[in-house]
Amino acid sequence: MKKSYKIEVDCANCARKMEEAANATPGVKEAVVNFMLLKMNVTFEDSADPKAVMKDVLANCKRVEDDCEIYL
């Protein structure tokens, strides 16, 4: 399953950190952040619950960039 989320992030480097944190989250097959569009596209593992996984993604992103936001 693939979903798109609106994000808020200040710079391209911060967006890269968010992408890396999202990709390191269990249940995420692939995450791609587009800084220019302020969007994160996430492809989930087949058995993953997207809502639960995205809560973990947000927590992981907040660890690397505390002022970022993902609108779930």
C-alpha cells in the first residue's frame, strides 16, 4: 500500500533526515520526501498497519528533526 502525507520541514537537509528516519522505521518498505512539494510518499510492507507505522515514523522523524511535522 502506498500513501502520501503533507509534511512541514524547514530545509532540504532536514527533509533528507526525515526520509532516512522514515526508511529506518519497521513496516516502511520505502519513503520518499519531496522538499519542494512538502510531501512524503510512503510504501508500506504488506502486513503493516499504516496508521500505527506512521505514528512510529513521526516519532522517528521528531528524534532527528524536532520541529518537523507530518500531517496524518
